[in-house]
Amino acid sequence: MKCMYGQRKRALPSDVRTAAIQVAHEIMAQQCEQVVRRSWNEMLVAMHQAGLSPRTIRRVSETLDTVVLPYVDDLRNPDGSLKNAGNAQHIRDGDIWVQEYLTGHGIPCYEIGEVSD
């Protein structure tokens, strides 16, 4: 006697599948944002514990938001549209610029490797 448990071959309807993929992408984006926020908060604590004043830390945060992120975002998405957003080569270009800038100024940084599928 054969057991046929879990042998359904019917695929999900396309609208259900599309909705599930959209929800999964939104959840992943939220999780990524939370990781970024945690990392940045940890960096703020490290800057304060290293002796930087709250005023200097605020200046760093403002410079990040108004100068660095827009520049790196432009490297990562040069045409400004969402068509090529997430393009691995453009993202890598931004990572390379950040690493070269930091090492060029004698600031140690973490290596950002390529993520394979």
C-alpha cells in the first residue's frame, strides 16, 4: 500500500502566489531595516563610549543622512529609477567605494563579500 500524503500537485493560484511573494518581500524589507537600525544604534553607542560627544555624534548622523547615503545610493542606483534597484553590480560599486574610502583614510572596516544565490 502506497502512502499518498502530501502528494498534491496543484499549484497555488497565481493571484495567491503573487500576494504571498509580495508579503514575503515586505517582511524581508522590514527585517533588513531592523538589522540596519540595530547596527547603527550599536555604532552610536560605540562612538559615545569611544569618547565622542553627543554633538559630534549628531553631526556624524546628519552627515550620513545628507551626504554619504545620497552619494552611495546614487552609485547603487545610477538612473534613479527602481528598474535597476538591487542590481548586484551597482550595489557592489557602492560597497567598493565605501571600503576604499575607509581604508584610504586608515579606518579599518568590515569586508563585504558577495552573496551567492
